[in-house]
Amino acid sequence: MVRLTVDLIAKSSNHFKKKRGLSLSEYLKTLTHLHFSNKNIENLSMCRNLTVLYLYDNQMTYISNLHFAFKLTHLYMQNNNITHIDNLYNLQKLSKLYLGGNRIAVVEGLEQLHELKELHLENQRLEPGEKLLFDPRTLLSLADSLCVLNINNNNIDDIRDLAVLKEIQHFSAADNELHNMELLLMDLSGNPVCKKPKYRDRMITECKRLEALDGKEIHELTRQFLVNWKASKEAKKRKNNKHVPSDSSIPCSLTSNTLLYYYKLLQYPKLTSFASIQTTVINDSVLFCSKFSNNADVFIVIFVP
């Protein structure tokens, strides 16, 4: 396999387009993008201005010789044979790192990458029984910067450790082994949904395991009060519905040309003054259908929830 070296760059018509009077070393210092798939990397220390480096689809087994690239912002190393994430400590401006399709079992060695916003680790070729793991130190160092995380298809069965990544906006974990999702922390602050009536109360009662919502702790006494209040309200509603007369044995035969008017029950207290009344029960709710005596095709329908 041909190695990626300074000489190879010089021979490449796509890269060595030096200006008149510009030496090779001076030209290399001006390079910002370098695209070499199916190559290995040797010594490119003269290319100090590289910002984007493409090294995907190679046979690389480890990461090395990138100590010079302190200006690098994008690094593409997917579909290699890399087993460990290391030697990236100098890439402190790196914002996007692509390592999908390698043989990485532990996400580590990223403690110095404080500007990393995207991390792509999908489809690691792991040994049978292995799953992708995360070093807590790496997760903590990425907590304030990482916005995009792709961990698809890595046999992962627990993602609770990822809760420290508080800036995540796009999280992809498809095709893993997640069986039990217990959401503990949720932050929806700044969204329109937060302005809806009883938003916080509904979230607390529906998400049984939620410990904090929008940065505020949820106390168990608060949850119990809201659960009891909701149960009491539903019981009162069921009790009131029992006093509404109904006869499910008499079907309400409405045709497609029937004109329906929806009213609340209290708006029509003298319902019995109509020529005939039929009732039916649909989904535990009562429909009162009253037919006008002078028009067989028009019904008044009152829905009682």
C-alpha cells in the first residue's frame, strides 16, 4: 500500500499546483484541505495549516503523526481498522470527528478536544459480545461542547452515562440493544410547548421516572400530589357521567346526509321537548340524537364527554 507522504502530495496533480517561485515547503504550508483515501499517513509535519483531512477507507490500525495539525477542524477517518482513539490531544480546534466503521471498543482520549461538536462512531466492527463503552472522563470533557453524537449499531444496552452531554441536539442510537428507557433528565426550556397550560404538571405525571425538568428538580412529594389530584379529577368525571341517562340498546342511525350540530349538554336543558330522543354510547361517551318532527333529515347531536 502506498504511503501518504510529502513526496506523494508533490506528485499529485490535484494538490501540487504551486505558484511561480513558490517552493514545495512554502506550498505545503498553504494547504488547508487534504483528500487522500486508500492511503496511509506518514509525516506531514510541514502541512501546518491543514484544517480538513480525509483519510477514510484505508487500512489504518492506529492514529498517529497528527501532532502538527493544531489547526485541524475536520478529520475523516471512517472505515479503517483503528482500535483505539489516541494521539489527538494536539487537535484542540477539532470540531468534527468521523470514526465510524472501525474497531473501537472504548470511546476515550478526547479529553483535550474542548471544541468538538460532532462525534460519529457508528457501525464499529466489534468482537462477539462486545459493546461500545464510554470513558467517563471523555464524556465529562465533552459535556459543554458536543452537539451531535452518532452511535448507531454498536450493541449498546445502556445510555444513562450520556446524560452529562447537556448540549446534545442530534442524538442517533439506532440498531442497538436498548430495552429499557427510563428518562431521568429533560430540558425543553425555550420551546413553545413550555408555555402551554399545566405543561410542567403533565410532564411530571406522565414521565414517572423523571428527576429534573428544565433544570429544576422534581420532588417526590410534588409528583405524588399531582398524581393524586389527577386521579381525583378523573374519578369525579366518571361519577358525573354515571348520572347521564343513556340506552345503548337503542342505536343512533345517522346517514351520510345527516346534518350534525355539536352542543354541550347544558346548552340544551330542554332536550326532551323534541319529537324523539335516541342515545348511544361510543367509547364511553354519550351521544344524544334528537330528531326534529318536521324534518326527518336533520338531527341535533349533543356530545357528552
